[in-house]
Amino acid sequence: MQRSADAPARSLRTGAIGRLTALVLGVALMVLGVGSAWAVAASPAAPGLDTGGPVLRQAHGSAPLAMPNGAPGSTAVSETTIVHEGSARGVVRLYGEVSGDLAPYLAVTIVRGTGTGATWRPDAGAPLFEGTLAELPTAWGSGLTDGRSWQPGEAHTFRIAVTLLDRQAAQGRSAQATFRWEGRPAGA
């Protein structure tokens, strides 16, 4: 299941790098629910998983992000609210599918919080992720988590900020990414 909506991107032109090819980031949910297999065919169902685990829904989101003519310092920001609609507690992890040679030149910060827009407030503690798009975990096993279980009905809004680094080597490159939230039963 993939859901998205457009998000505005702003550009700060400095001329040091010039025009860059597009950055497009999408959002996807991977869910495990009663009587279902993995909703995304690329992820095999794990044998013996309790099918009463997390069922995730995107309740709010402003992906994909786009930075069609980014310059050094250009930043695009997206918010996505994920809701656990299952009947049992579960573990939710975030990871991505990344492609393109611009990924090492894009700084990414992912912060979990509550609310949306002007009411959004970050959770206490460090961001879930600070690094380049190329360093984003790409599988469940290394996925981003706060180390605790989500309870049924729990919702969190993830703010993703992507900034183009001031590197000459970034000129003319492009990157794409899909962020995936995957829920599994606690203890799986």
C-alpha cells in the first residue's frame, strides 16, 4: 500500500552547485493483519508470526518530497502520521528503499513526534535518524525504532527533513527513496 500527497519544497539559491536533478521521496506502509500476508509483495511473510499484530495506517502525510532544482542548503520537509490499528501491541520500524547517486549528498533527519503542522511537537530525546540518505537503513532488521512496543490505537507523526549538502560532486545527480513503516507483533 502506498499513499502520498504533494509537499512544497523551498530552494535557497547560492550558485555554488547549480541545478540538480530531482529528489523524490515516497512513503509506504507494510502491514501484517488478521488473515493477511505482507501487503507489499517484495516482503515475504514470516512463518509463525501472530497475525494479531500491528495493522498500520497512514492517517496524514505530505509525501512525496521533491527538490527539482535544489541548490546547496535547499531543504524539503514532510510529515507522515502512522496509526497502529491492530488489536495487539507490536514493534514498528522505519526503513527505506533508496536509489540514485545523489543519496550520499542529502542530509536526512527523521524525528518522531505528535500532532501535525503547527501543532507538531517532537518526542523527547534524540532524532530517530541523522545521516545521509545513503546511510538510511534498508531492511527490517536494521530499521529505525525507539525500542518499545506500540499499543493499539497509538499514533506518531514522523517529520522527515532532507537537505542538499554543499558538495561540488552532487551536481547533476538524482536520488529516489521510499520510506517504509513495517509493523510486526511484539516479540517476533
